[in-house]
Amino acid sequence: MTARQIGAPLGHQQVERGKTYRDTRPFWTKTKEELRSPLAGWLGLVGVGLGWFVPAIDGALILAAPAVAAWVVLRPDRLPLHMPRYSGLKDANDLNPKDRKPRQANGILYLGTEARTRRQLWMTSDAARQHAAIPGTTGSGKTTAIVSLMTNALAHGSGCIFVDAKGDNTVYGDVLALARRFGLDDQVLALNFLAASGTRDSNTFNPFATGNADAIREMLVSQLGEQSANDSNGVFRDRAVGLIGTVVPALVWMRDTHGIPINIDAIRYATDLRWIGTLARHKVFLIRNPGSNQAIERRVEDIPDDVLWPLQAYLGELPGYDSSLEWNAQKENKPSEQHGYAKMYFSRVFTQLGVSLGHIFSAETADIIMRDVVLNRRILIVILPSLENSSDSLAGLGKIVVASLRGVMAQLLGAKLHGSASEVFKLKAGAGDAPFQIFFDELAAYVTDGMDRMLAMGRGLNCMFWISFQDLPGLTARIGEKAFSLLGNANLTHALRLQDAMKTREWLEQQADKVEVTQATRVENDGYGYYNGSGAEVREVSRLPWNDLQSLIEGEAVTMFGGRVIHSKTFFADINGRSGEVRRARPVMLPSPKTGHGVDPDAETWGIVETLENGDFQIETASSAFPPAVAALIGRIANENHRDSKALMGDVSTTLTDLSDYLRATTAHGHGEGNTPFAGMLAWGRVQRDDNKDESLVPAQPMDGAFLGKVEQLERLVGSRTGRTPRRRAVLVLATRDQLSSLPADTSGAKGESEKEILAAFRKLGGRLQA
């Protein structure tokens, strides 16, 4: 058999990496560096051992050991990046721009340790808000590193957003287990787009519930993808964009003014020509009525002209449309055909969001509100279906989340320029000490144009972005050269194992730059073997050899920040979210009132006020006639300001039997005093007397502080007498009043609105004001 010929250098023929470099630093400098490593501890143990076996050197060790220990302990500490805040020391790597003096240590974000010296890697909040990139090939540990780094946010009592494009629900289990460790599992929200298995388990998300018209329009247009330069139907695409830009302002105005919510079904319904024609011509807003072919009509005479005019202009721009005729009475079908071509561009979007993922996007009042997630720092996990959808559909789902987040950031930037500073700058999200962290895993699957601006503005909004991707070509394939602008906003690069030796290698090597080193130039042989020659020369080499990145194992990385290249090991949070019970948070979202085709909320409010002012309501009377003795009490008991208190109490005593018989026949009440802290006092005040053998008169609940105040007031009205009688009579009066107030009303023959109708109107009004 012929042996295989290999021309490449084999392992034993290769020079070990780094062996040809020469350390030309002074001896004392090298010694100080080594004493910063774990070698210092071993040297101490060696010294103790030598002192045991060679007692003659004990004296020298006794003198030298304290000096070396004092130097090691008292030397200025300096970590590769920043010093942690809890150290309370000055940070030589964090200089004040004013005078370049070290500032107080402020590291709050823990990344891991340096590989050789095991020194910790910390980042300040200011450095963290300069964002980070995590390039790494499959199996390098990107997702595990992200979940571990997420511990920083939870340790701060904050939240984060994690968008995972691999479509694996085990990530949700790990994050939930981590959140439970910090007592934040009730803050975890899951946006799960996985539906191929038939199980649809996700929190609902309505990105159109908040935000202005421009943000909603951009969110929908982003679903169309990038327009091709040679698109022959570009005119219809432009008309489709114009269609959305026409109907969305009307929907937003109805949402903000009349409380009509917006979801994907409402937007799809609003793109119908009937909807546009009815609103533009008659100022009648059509509301989709599920389960019925008849829409809910609502007249909106107060619709602004700047909202109505674009609708009228759109109809006028349709070829062949006659604005003097109804939408369904046109002379030809051409307007409807042209409108159909424009509407057709969004058919795929409406089908995916409203049908395939309708269990998520069709909700009017959703569980997930992106503004709430960012401002209240909740934990949002987004799971994208990498295998269920095409690349464009997957990118579209990711873009919805990104566009919704970008809309929230745009709102938080603020637009007001006049007024008090507290009002102008009150909604800034940067008030927190720690940044709100946003993790984009496998970004190449859903990267979109404009993300570079999100990173640029995120610093001022106290947001930190982590960008994770496999290689640079994946990003450039979607957004072209803008990928370099996106990565240019990330000042921290935490590179894991990589394989792409083309663009990704070139980008990292240029970022690490080159450095001059002293390197041996030849190998000599003295007859016993080869060794490096004594001569060396200065050469320029890359600070990041590509083989170093290819040989990394899971969790190992090369960290670059501020011109420093650090061979590091990522912090690992040993979490197992694949055991025990896994429960998803299910918020109870209360919808805002929907009045349908009724009058405006303001008109309803003024109607209730007018009814009360005019006295146009029914006066409640008893359902049956009172006994003569009881009827005389009604006016007195209803008036708590009655000044003739002795006569009132006498009337109560003289008519007690008739009153008790009447109440016993019409109502049945229990005592209920055992549930109140005042039961003993009230029982003592209601001691039985010869003229009061009845136990049916009990004050209504609650017997709280307000009740005791009324008891005290009635006691003062009785006079200066002390003892049980004043309190017993006061309780008896209140009990009588409560019993009489609970009697059914006689509404026969009365005119105007009933009390029940007024109370129902008040409940409706209170719910609207609360919403």
C-alpha cells in the first residue's frame, strides 16, 4: 500500500504559538505582573516549605515575607476593564474628561474573568450604554452567554428584552428559572411565535395599541421588505404605502379621541374601499362587528379636516373615481380594481398576523405593551420560528418587535421644547442607575434598516444593546454596508469561537489592529537540539491571531474595549430550566369601554350631569305603606342634622315594636358584628332593656372609623349623660337608617330616570374615566 503524501506541516513540525516572542520588559516589571497572578500564592507556599526543610533561611523569610505580603496587599488594584462599585476604590481605567483623574469605581456589569490572571471584568453603566457585539459560530455558546449576562439585569432589579431567532423554547425555561431565582418570575412575558406543533401558547401582543400614526405606518411598511430596484409594480407598492398612510391617521384619531381600539383586524377592515368611502363622504366610522355582516356605524362630525382630507384625496387619486357618487355606485369598476392592487400588497401581512398568528395579534387589549416593558423594566422573551417560516416571514416577525421598540424609543426622546424642565424632560428613561438591556440573538435573521440609529440614540435613553450574530456576511446580505455602521456603534466586542475566515476575520483583525513585538528570528543547534537564537528583532503582528479565535471552547472569548484586547472567560450562570413546573404569566388585561355607535363619551358625561342638576330622576319611595308609627320616623331618621335629638330618641323607643315587626317581615339581616374590631364595644352598647327585646336591628357593614364618628356625633346630640343609653340609642338610630335604606323602592307611577339607571350610568362613566 502506498503511503499518503502530506505536504502541509504536521503538528510536531509547527512552532508552538507565542514561543518565538521575547519579553523585553525589565525584571522588576515582569515580577510585579506575575505577582498579580495565582503564582503569588504558590510562591508563598514554596517559601514555607523551604523554611521547613532548610531552617537556616527562616530568618531571611521572616524579614522578606511581611514586606512582600504588604506590597501585594497594599498595591493599587487595577483590573483589565473597570473596578466594581463595591470596592470603593479609584478606577485608573475610568478617567474624568475634565482633568483625566481617576474617578470613583462604578462597575456594575460583570462579564467574567481574564483567562490568565483570573481578574474580574467589570463595566460601568456609562461604558455598558456604548453597546456590545457578540460574534460567534454555532456551538460557541452565544445563547448561554446571553442568558448568563442577563443575570446582571435581574441582579439590578431591572428587566430586559431577549429576541431569540433559533426558535427553541428551552431558552424560555432557562430565563424563567433565572427570574425565579431573583423573585421576578411574575415579570416574565413570552412572545412565542412557534405554532407548527399545533400548540399556541403565548402572551398576546398588539403593537398598534399605542404609538402615533407614523410609527404604526412604518411598522406595517417594514413588513413589505426592501423594494427591488427593478420592481415593475413599484407604482402599486407606492400606492399601498399611501393607502396605509391614509387610513392609519383616522384609526389613531378614533383610538385617542373615542376609545376605539386598533388591532390587525381593524387595520385590515379599514383598508376596504367601503370603509374609506363611507368615512370620507358621510363622516361615518365603520366598526367591524364580529359574527355579524352588519358593521357598527358611528357618526363622527368632529373629525378634523387634516384627518379626513387625506381619505378624500386618496379616493380622488384613484383612476376613474367620481367623488360625487357613492363608493359602490361608480360608473366603472376601474377604481375598485386599482384599489385592490394596492390592498393586495398587504394581503400576506394581514394573513400572517391576523390568521396564522391571530391568537397573538388579534387582541385589542394585549398582555405585552412595549412601552410598559421598557419603562417598567419587565422581562420579555421573544421566540421567533426559524424553521416554520421563510426567511422573509421570519424577518418580518422580528421587524415587528424591533419596529415596536423603535417607536417606544422615539416617543421617549420627547418633542416638547417649551415649559418647565420637569415637564419637558419627565419621560426620559435614563433616570435608572443601571441600563435597560436588550439582547438580539441571531440578529442576521431579522436585522432591519435603522437599527444603527437605535443604538446611537439608545445611549441617551439608558438602553444597552447586545448584538449577537454568527458572521458578518449574514448582516451585509440584508442591510448591505449599513452593517458596518451598526457594528460601529458597539464599543465592546466579545468574540467567541468563529469560523468565517473572510469578512468576519478581516473586520475583527482590523478592529484589534496590529502591535509591535520582539520576536526571535532564527533557531540554532548546539549539537544536543534546537533552541531559539539569542537575537530578536521588532516586528508588527496582529493582536488577534485568527487561530486564537478558532481554537476557543464554549464560553471562552476575546474581549476588546477601549483599545484593550483581553483573552477572557465569560461568566456562566449554571441554570437548569428544564425541570419542575414551568408556568407562564397570564396578566388580566382590562379593556377600555367600547360605546359602539352611541354618543360621544363627553356627551354622555354631560347628560348625566344635566339629569342630576335638573332633578329629572325618580324619587325612591317604599314599596308598601309603613305603619303609622314608623312612617313618622322616616323624615327624622333620614336627617342626621335633626336638632331635637331627645324627641328623636323617644320616637325610636316608642315605635320600636312596630318598627321591628315591619323590618322582620320585609328584611332578614344577620348581626355580622363578629368580623369587626368594634364588636365588643357595640355589643356593650346594645344591652337589652325591658322596652327592647328585639335583636333584628343591626347597623350595616362596614363598621369602620366613619361609622364610629357618626356614633360619637349622635352621642353628643343626646346630651351630657354617660353610660350605655346614649350609645345604644345612637347605634339604634344608625341601624334603623340602614334598614330603611335597604328597602325596595316603589317606582310605580314615577317619572324620569330611575335610581338604578342613574347608578348604571355612573358605573359606566367611572369605568371610562378610569380607562
